[in-house]
Amino acid sequence: MKISASLAHPQLDVIEKQPKVASKKPLLFIHGANMSAWCWNEHFMAFFADLGHPTYAVSLRSHGESGGHHSLATNSIADYVNDVERVIDAIGEKPILVGHSLGGLVIQKLIEKTIVPACILLAPVPEKGLLPSLMDLALYNPAFYTQLNMFQFFGTQFTPVDLTRESIFSGKVSDEIVIRFCAHMQPESPRALLDSLWLGLPSKQNPSNIPMLVLGAEDDAFFRPDHIQDTATAFKADYINMLDTSHAMMLDAHWRESATAMETWMDENLNMTNESS
């Protein structure tokens, strides 16, 4: 699915995977920094489509196959919120939002003004922003911290596969997945990253009391589980700490455990019937 460009906003590329019978609410997946929609299509989209969910994954502007790469540097978190709103309008039914890392921050900002059936945040940017986590990363994993900075300025030649495996994944993730992750990485908007430090952080924490689940990753090199648990508390969300799992939860060796925890939570806490079915 393509969301057409307008004078103010670029074209958006949306991957979709439809179930044989749409028996449950649609899911819209939102990727994190430096990534695009492909990361959801490896495992999660087929998993949830097989359970009856229509599934969609957007590449935010300037990412993946979406337009606007020439204006990457000026993209703000507000721009990414606008992208998600445009996809919601195109789907025609408000979906459950699933956001990873920076995508989790996009959801935190979107629900300040928009009501959706539910939200699931996977290893999201904490509600206090990136700064505490970056300080931890510089202190405890300086090699990966340096790699990230080199990559942001100079591109994928500074993305060693072995270091990425150690820092982003846990368990026996195949070389193919790690290499594809490195190949698909791209620079992120400096303005969006600045927003994630302090300028674009949420001013309201779940003001409409939308049902929310937050998943932390026990082995996450970016965001400590206690930072993620504090975010869940601030947003009045349920919290699950996924053991033996690292930051790239949708690609990790234990991705199925995370997906199953999400589906179990939805079954137990939401009216899952797809009203359009």
C-alpha cells in the first residue's frame, strides 16, 4: 500500500499482510530509529496475520521505500506522528499501534491527541528521553556507542556485523538476519534524535487511559529494564520484562516469546473482534 504524497508530506510505503479471515483488530507496526518497515515483515506480520489480524508496517518518511529522503535532517517526531495518522486514515479502522524504540516514542506523542484501541511499546524510548540511556551506553558499551556515532555520520561501512550481533541481539540469531539488519540500517534525522533527548518528549502520559502494554528486554544494551518499567508506570501500562531478549525484539532469537506475550495480553485485556469482519 502506498500513501500518496501531498504538498506538505511525502509518499509513504506501507507493507501489509492480510489474514485468510480477518477475525481480529488490525495492527499497525512502527519501526525505530535507523530502520524501516522490513523489520516487522521477518516474523511478526505473518505471526499475527495467521492469528486473524490484518497487519500493516509503515516506513516513516525518509526511511526505506518511503519518500522524503532529501529532507531527512529536518524530520521531527511530530512529522513521524503525522505519518502514522495518515496511515491510520488509509486503513479506515483505527488499529492497535505497535512501536519499537523510537517508534514507541512516536506512539507516546500520538496518543496525546488521538485515541486508538490499544498500544504496545517494545523497548521504547523511555518517557524521560534518550539522555540517561546514552550515558549508560557510553559508560558500559563504549564500542557500540562509538559505532553508532560513526554510523550516523558516515554510513553503513561503520556497522560491523559481530559488534551489531553482540549489541542488538541475544541468542543464536542467524548471520543472514544480522547482515540484513546492518544492510538496512540508515542514518536517522538529527532533529528527531534531538526531540528524543528532550525537545519532543511527551507532555501528557496517556491522558485518555488507552489500554497499553510495555515490553522491556532483559538484555537490552540501549534501555535498561528499570527505565522501561518506569515508562510503563508513567503511562499506566502493563509491563512485561522479556528474559533472554535484546533490543531488536522483533528479530531476536526469542521473537516468538515476545509476540506470544503480546497476543496473550490482547486476548486477555481487549475486545479483539474486528468490527469490520
